[in-house]
Amino acid sequence: MQLGAYSFGDTQRNPDGTLRSTAEAIRNLFDAIVHADTVGLDYFAIGEHHTVDMPASSPASLVNAAAAATRRIVLSSGVSVISTDDPVRVFQQFATADAVSGGGRIEITAGRGSSVESYPLFGYDLRDYEQLFEEKIDLLLTINRGSPVTWSGTMRPSLDGLDVVPRPVSGSLPIWIGTGGSAPSSVRAGRLGVPVSYGIIGGAPHRFAPLAELYRRTAAQHGHTGEDIKVSVAALGLVAPTKQEALDRFYPGWVNLNMEMGKLRGWPAPDDRAYLAQAHAPGAYYVGDPDDIAERIVHLHGHLGHMRHFLQMDIGGLPQEHLIESLTLLATEVKPRVERLLSKK
């Protein structure tokens, strides 16, 4: 089981609640990735958002910077909003990072994104939501299969025998489809024969088991087997020396996040009871001490059989020192516990 983290580069807050600089947020995120590599985490993903609260708008830029500053950790987007980006450029940027890293540590997770800020920002129409993703993931996978590239569609100019360079060290990159848990996305990933990453941010995580089964069954029906058929889980969470410390540290950021998202999406005001329900088993927030987190990850593995579990820790302006400690505990305390518990199954 691989363990790791992901982030949208959440912006820190001043004592009065005002936001600090987005430049500081990006530097903090870079430092956290380097630290995660140093302490032995397996994976770090950068999610694409375009807001002052979450300014990690260019995952490929951070992946390239981190590729040069790390030695072992796998780096990815989480997700790249492929619908409103150019698959040629996305591939080139991540293939460049692969070359910088020496090969074998760079992945792309492509998705439609959990927010829609990129559509007006880059001049796309939300009415083309489905068609944009369907065509652009097809182009990205076509590019990944080799160069020169021939491809045609309706949402982007065609390619007729053109080289897309650089090529990854091994010839191709692992490309995942990220989804918040829709059945059509699970079917798409299975049909295409690519790994799927489930973002579980609410409810009971084990409810995703039928989706994982649908994904694997669809893959088998389309003749896809082997190491590319795998599942990962992204979730909210924080590790601290004690459960109460984790609850207390994660709560302010959770409130901030829900208040800001409420303004954008019309969510109700944050409910403390909902927070506590989600932060204890069988809820979706992996907030606790190392024993608690390890047990809950292994429990979910029994339902989903996933090979990677990674946490978004720095929501709502979590202090950097708490993020760094959580990354350390995940690597040095949770990971060996997970390995020990899985070895007993």
C-alpha cells in the first residue's frame, strides 16, 4: 500500500482571518513536497484550482520543480483539468518532469475537476463539459501511446503525423482518471484500461466498493487486465500525535473551506456534528492518531482493494508546521502500521 498526500496549495491566514499571499502558499507547498520525499512518503499530487484560497493553478510547474528537488517520491497532478487544458502541452510538461526526475516517478491524473473556474478563465463553455473531457482524454492517451501522433476531433485542431516531444524515459507515462465517484467515470476508466483514482470527501468510504467493482468488471469485459487496472483513494485527513489534537487542528481549516465553498456553491453553514461524524469511523475524514488512521485505511482496503491512499491535509489555511508534522507521522508511524496490519490478512 502506497501512502501519500495531495494539495491545492491552500493559502495561509493571518490571525484576523484574512488571507496571506498566494506566492507563500506555493512556496509552502513546494517545501511540503520536498519534506514528504525526505521522510519517505510514496506519493504527492498537486490538484488544479484557480482561486485565491487554492492557487495551485499549474500542477505541471510544481511537479517539474519538485522533480528536480526530490529523489524517490512519485509526483502527479491530482487532478489536471484536462477539459480546459491542451493535452499536448500537459503531456509535454509532465514528460519534461519525467526526464528531469530520471524516469519512473511522474504520473498524470486527468479529470474534469471539482470546480468550474477554469471554464471562463480559458474561454470554454460549460455546455461542452462532457464532450471536452471525452475528446481530450482520448487525445492524451493517444499521445501517450507514441509519436508521431495522428488524431482528430471537434473540440481541438487535429494532429496529422506530428511529433510530441519530449518522450518519457520509458516511452509512456502512467495516466489515471480521477473522479468524485460517478458510475460513468468508473465505466470510462475501465473501458479505456487506465487506473482510477476516487476522491472521497464525504459519506462512508466503503460505499465506493460497488464503483471499484464496476470499474474492474468493465475493464475485464474490454480485455484490460494486469498492472494498469488499479484503484487509489484521495481523502481529507490529518495525522497528529493524538486523536484530539488532530480534530482540533483540522477543524478551523474545515470551517474555512466550507464557508468559502458555501459562498460559491450555496452550501449550508458548517455543522460541527457533521464534522465529528465524518472524522470518526466510518466517516470520510481520516483525522486522528497513527493507530486510528492506519486501522481505517486497512479497513477501507478490505472493501476497495486499493493500492494507494493519500490525504489532503492543508485545507483552509492549516498552519505549515501542522502539515509538516502530519506528513512525517504518515510516513514514519502510519505506513509501518498499515504494512503490519495488511501482512496479517
